[in-house]
Amino acid sequence: MSFQVTEKVTEFCQKHTLLDQRDKIVVGVSGGPDSLCLLHHLVRFRSDLGLDLTIAHLNHQLRGSDAQADEAFVRDVASRWQVPIRVEAHDVAALAAKRKQSLEEAARQIRYAFLWRTASAVGARKIAVGHNADDQVETILMHFLRGTGLAGLRGMLPLTDIAGLRLHPDDIDHSVSPAPKLVRPLLDISRAEIEAYCQTNDLAPRQDYSNQDVTIFRNRLRHELIPLLETYNPNIRQVLRRTANVVAADYSILQADLEQAWRRVTKAESPEKIEFDLAGWLALPLALKRSTLRRAVQTLRRSLRDISFEHVEQAIMIIEKGQTGAQATLPQGLMLTADYHRLMIASENSVLVPGQLDGPYLARGQIISLNLPGVKAIPQTNWRLKSQLISPDSLPRQQLEQVGRWEAYLDAEIVGKKVVLRTRQPGDRFHPLGLEGHSQKINEFMINEKIPVGLRDHIPLLVGDNRILWVCGYRPDERARVRSTTNHVLHLTFEAQ
Amino acid sequence: MSFQVTEKVTEFCQKHTLLDQRDKIVVGVSGGPDSLCLLHHLVRFRSDLGLDLTIAHLNHQLRGSDAQADEAFVRDVASRWQVPIRVEAHDVAALAAKRKQSLEEAARQIRYAFLWRTASAVGARKIAVGHNADDQVETILMHFLRGTGLAGLRGMLPLTDIAGLRLHPDDIDHSVSPAPKLVRPLLDISRAEIEAYCQTNDLAPRQDYSNQDVTIFRNRLRHELIPLLETYNPNIRQVLRRTANVVAADYSILQADLEQAWRRVTKAESPEKIEFDLAGWLALPLALKRSTLRRAVQTLRRSLRDISFEHVEQAIMIIEKGQTGAQATLPQGLMLTADYHRLMIASENSVLVPGQLDGPYLARGQIISLNLPGVKAIPQTNWRLKSQLISPDSLPRQQLEQVGRWEAYLDAEIVGKKVVLRTRQPGDRFHPLGLEGHSQKINEFMINEKIPVGLRDHIPLLVGDNRILWVCGYRPDERARVRSTTNHVLHLTFEAQ
């Protein structure tokens, strides 16, 4: 068995090119069977491959004297096998409480951050950890039950970038680059094989810490669910690892597709905002709409949390159905806003100033006097307002119904001569056309119309004689509408140049 | 509940564009709750949408009088709701026995084939079936446990091509085209909702046939596994359907990638053989290597069976490591053969004639006389054999070890003057270099060398004085090798032009 394990690990390392000649490797060693077997294997090939090994041992301070005994054991192994060792102690329980995380999640983050720091300190480009084939099966199942999509169904990867793990930003020194690679040489070796290996080689490992503090959830998987699944398919462990293998390869193609789509549709990218070309984005297949949105959120918020499926679906639906100004909430305080040509993902707090959205939007508090009829440019935009007088007779009935968004026909006499465009002010009310003459607060109207918060202070209002006559882009006032008694019709049109 | 179901089905149909105005639809109706609910919904919208419905009922002849009662019930519904009906009776049990299939699989194939025939008969472009959300969850889980990869994790699709289902070729009239679409309007409705719908609408469905004959496997899923999974994640049903939804979109991108890769690497395609450009294929990412091979097998063998993961992995490994003539077994009597420029997938029985493989291969039984030294073209190939005499002194030792595949250094005096190239003959033997002077049958040697069966009659043998001196491309004869006593060295090289 021992020989077989050595063979299998060597083959696995070759297949996935986990080890190179003269690699400098930090090995995470808890003292349990997995990490001890891993260390033993690497030490065995140390001189052949010219490996430069360093042990990293984390004292979790979770079980008092046991943690001390684990540390002493690993220090003893390090000295007997002549491998340099780095040890850190962290109060994982305290940190978990402080960060409101599960013990398992806090331990995971601290462990990887420690390994990363150690690799940086000793100049290692690789970190080896002892995850085995049974860990892999449990991980795949957990992700399946949680519904993580393909990324999760890949399980753990034999070779991955530690920067890809979601770690707590406080724990990481991002100034150190490049990030080391994480390798998992035992990912094809079962727990039973590892235990046999330890026995054959007289390794006498400690009880694995990670077998004790794992959540009830993982323990139930191991002792209840997987044995039941084996009654459905005796090869379930192999099947799940094979699925992970297949999915990992499929996923990497999807990532390449995402990369390509991202480059094609992204018009601007900054730490605060990402802009897609709206038409290009709308033409993407559903899976790439999903993944570009996810990536945008991940880029703007280096987040620990997953983005929920519902958030993404909801956002896609709104944008697909929406018109200019359509806006959807994304997680973590991000908003998705569509205008004519662009789809923007930015903080919901970021103020939308004229020029950011394509429309005749005003700066907050801006007032523009108009001479009617005539043409007036809207400052800081490429829009202008054209107004002309026409006779009611030259106005076919249907034209009133097919009026464009940025267009209105009003009774010229009611509008009057002293007219301004301005943004909303406290207490503003008007009589929305179609509301049977009732008046409504502008704020209420804007909420009903689902006008994005950030846009509300920028919508131009046509105001004559202190009366709001047109919430431009949305609704004329009932009082200013063209009637059978109208003598002169004022035709207003915002035009982009 | 009833109203909600109607709303949800309508919305689902719109989202996936399952129904169009004036659709002609065959509805599979067993008489159970699902199909009765489906039929009721469609009848309700029949006049609004101008639908033209036909019921298809299959009498499985499985439970004697019950099957008759089911048929009578469905005929009665058809008459009351004024929907034309077509009924067929098939002895499913007998057919399952004959085809050595499970009852469930045989019933599935007969049912879909019957629906297809019915659609063809009445000129319907759509077939509607009553699969519900719980069926979907069970299907996804079954596929997960079996390890079907992404195609299976998609579960059942709301809208799919019936030609994509794996049906028994005997059951299908392929002359009818185009194949109708299969739609599943109830795929988002739970079993409980359907039962409530039936109750509210006084439908009094029959016990669903499909609930009785389902395998023990599916029943265990329903009553044992899913309830257990719900203790891990109470939303497991929703999670799995969401996973299917995500995977379906991802899968369609992968299919587009496959399509593109297929067009790029496929050099020739016939019902007997598919040829890929070897370099192009080797440059594909792993997932596309897998999917191009799968597609090749599916194209050549319109098969009911899945291609095993191991088959595909094994084949990829052999070709990636292999040299010209590398050959891997694929399922269903197919072989994968690589030559210098091509990768061929064809029946293992198909004879490889010169010109099909790129190498100096002879036609079976061909004999070519050589004048040594000199140059001789190999007919029907673009290869020629060049031979020249050199002095042993001008032969550095290492050159003998780094000799190319189509190159040999032999003792000119032992080779002699009367030399031919020919293919193997019964009883042929030689003394393979390195076998300590022992002689071996050519056939045995070829088997040991894993030379593909189809190639063995085409390998050129260099024969002088009735002795085989070189199995070209593989091994010189021990007796003809260059020794310290050699006076003249014959340097033979096959060259492609």
C-alpha cells in the first residue's frame, strides 16, 4: 500500500505538474495523517528533486494542551527530518466570534493566510496541503447541496492560485507578489490509503485537528450521507471525483469564454465603476450575462460572500426588459443601471452626474431658462431642447399617443412664456396625466415610476409659472395637455447631437 | 392554488416560448394527475391561443384491466373536452424482455416513439408532456449519482428536440422530418401543486401509471434520499432546479464551443470515418478533446449507450503520448488512430490501406525490389527509401542510439544485394534487436509492439536473402546490426516528400 501511494502521488504530481525540480515549497503540517503523509512523501523525494521544504504549523489555540502537544509533535518531526519549521499561534475561536464566522471558516481563512505569509517570508512559490480524495468527495457534495454552480462542482483543484481563495482582506498582504500556487498532491489518495501509509511508515500521526473541529455538517456527510449514497451507487466516490474532473475542464473553457466576452463588452473599468456596452451585453448568451455580472461584482467588491443566484437573475430580467434608466440592485451596495448605450455597475451611493448617464439630465439644483419657441442646449450634455409652435389642426390624433419618451405636445397658452428647466425641489407636486386630475408629490411619482434614487435629482422638470408641466422623460401634466379648446400647440423635443 | 398554477404555467411557457399562437400539439396523457393537469391547462387556453390539440394515450398492457380502465378514462376525458385522441397498445414488458432493457427504459422509449409517430401522423410540430418539478429534481439527482457530466446535470429541458432523446432505432421513422419539439410546461410546478390543481378542478385523475412502474431506484430517491437531503438543506429541491438552470446555460456555451472546434479540426467526415487535424486537435483544451471524441463516436454510432469516461480519458492519454500509429480503442468497435497529421476515428474492422495513414506503408502483399545503395519511391505514398554506404569510422557511437523511427544503420554485407520491401507473410520470424539473439514470430512482435491490427499488413519489412532485416519503423534484426567487425555500413532512411 505504501509503495502504491508513493507511485500514485508521483503520477498525480506529474499529470498535473505539481512539482518541479528545485521547487521551494511551504508544507502545511497539522500533525494529522494527511499532512504527515504529505510531508513524508516530499521529504522522501527531497534530494532527488532538489526540493527546498519549509513546514508551516498553525497552533489554533483551540484545545489548550492538545494544541501544544500537536505543536511539539510537529516540531519534533521537523527536527528529526531536518526540515525548517515556522509556527504561529492564533486564537481562532476569538477571531471567529469577532468576525461572526463559523469556527471552520475562520480557521480556513487564518490557515491559508498564514501559509501565504510563510511562503512570502521564505520566498516559496508553492504551498502544499494534504487534502485527500475523501475530503474532495465531501467538498463536492457540500457544494452540490449548497448549489454553487460549476465553480463549486469542480471541488478542490490539484493546482490553484492561492489568490483565488476567498480570504479575509485583513489577513493578506497584497503587496507581496506574485501569489504562490497551492498544490494538493494527495487529492487522489483515500483517507484509508493515507492511514495505511502512516502505519507502514511508522509515522504515528496526531489525531487530525481538522477531523475534530469540522462542522456537524461535514461529519454528517461523512458518516451518514455518503454511506447512504453508496447504497445507490457503490462507486459514488469515484463518480463524484470524476464529475469534478470533467466539470473543472468544462469550467476552464467557460472562463476563457468569459474572458473573451469581458474584453468585448467592457467599455470602462475602474475600482469604482464598470461599464459594459449595452447592446453587446444584451447579445451575450445567458450564461455569459450571468458570469460578466458576477465578475463585475467580484471586481468592485473583493468579497468573501457569494452572489446569490436570485440577485443575478433578477438583475438580468430587469435589464433585458428595461429601458433607459432601468436599474437593478446587486449585492453589497452595488447598482446596475442601463442607459441608451451602456450598462453600469457602481456603488448605489455614487452620484449620477450629467454626463455619466446618456440623457438630457441636469446637475442637481441646476436651472435653465428657456425662450419658447426656440432651441436650447443642455450644458454638460450633448442634448438640446427644441420647441416649436404648431397648429392643433396639423396634429393627427395618433401622433399624441405615439409620442416619444423625450417629446411632448402641450397647450402653449397654459405653458406660457416664462419657462425653466430645473430639478426637483422639496414640496414639488404636479397632476400626472392619466391620474384623473389628482395631484401627486413629485417624489411619490418618481418612486412609483421606479426612477433610480441616484437619478431623481437630475430629471429635468419643465416648469412654467411655478407649475410643473412635464416631468421630462416620464409624464406631462394633466393641466397642460392638448384639448379641443387648445389654440396653439407647443411641440417640445429633446434631441441628442 | 389552481389560479397560481395557471399563472405559473403561463409565465413559464412565455419565458421559454413553449407555446405559440395556433400551435398544433400532441399531448401525452396517461390519465394521471400530471398529464391531466397539463391537458386541462391547454384546453383552457385552447380557444384564446387557437391551439389544435390531440391526445396521445399509450396502453402499456402492463396491468390487465387497470390499463383498460386508464384507457377508458382518457377516452372519456377526450370526448368530454372534445379533444381528438389516438391510442396505441404495446406489450411493454415483452419488449423490455426482448431488448434486455429495464421496464422503465423500454416504456420510456416506446412512449416517446409513439408520441413522435402521433405528431407525424397529425402534422403536429410540438409534443407536450407532464413532467413536474419533483420529477426534475429526481432526474437531476439520478444523473448526479450516475455521473453524467453537465449534459445530465441540466436535468430535463423545458423545450428540446425529440430527436435528441436516445430512442431505439427500430421505433423511429427517420424519414419524417423535421422532428417535433418536446415541451414540458409543468416543469416548475410541484407534485403537490398539481394534485391540488386536480382537486380544485374536480379532475379525479387515475393513479399515475408512471408512479407505479418506476424503478425501485427512483422510488427510493423520492421517499428516502430527497427527504434526507432536505435535512441538510431545506431548499434542496429549489437548489437542484437552479443548478440545472445554470448548468443548462453553461452547457449551451460549451456546445457552441464544441461546434466551433469541430469545424476547425475536422478534416473529413463520412458515415464510416471521421478525421481530425492532429495538431489542431492536440491543441484543444481538455474539455474539447473530450467532447470532440464523444461527438465523433455518437456521429459514427447512433448509439443508445453512453460512452464511458474511462474510454475517453484512456484514448486522450494514448494520443497525447503517442506517435504515428498510436491507436486507442473506443466503444462500439471504433478505433482511434493517429498518424503524423491526422487523427482518425473509424471502425476497427476498416482496413487501413496505404494513403490513409501517413507513413511509408505498403499495400497488403506488395513487394518492392530495391537496388542498394540508391533511392526508391514507395508507390501510392509520398515517401521514398534512400540508402547509402558509409564507413564505420564516420559513424559516431551516439548516432546509433539516436536513430529516427524511419531510419536504420545495418551491416551492408549481411544485408546483401538482393533486397526487397514487402509486407508480412505467414510464418515470418526475425531476431529483434535487444532480444539476446532469440528469434520471434513477426505476428507476436507486432502484438507486443501494440501495432494496430489494421496496420500490420502494411508495415514494410526489409528482407534480404529471405531474412527479415528490419521491421521498418519498429526494430532492426539483431543479425544485421553494426558490429566492430562491420566493414561497410548501410544507412537507410525513409523520407517524406
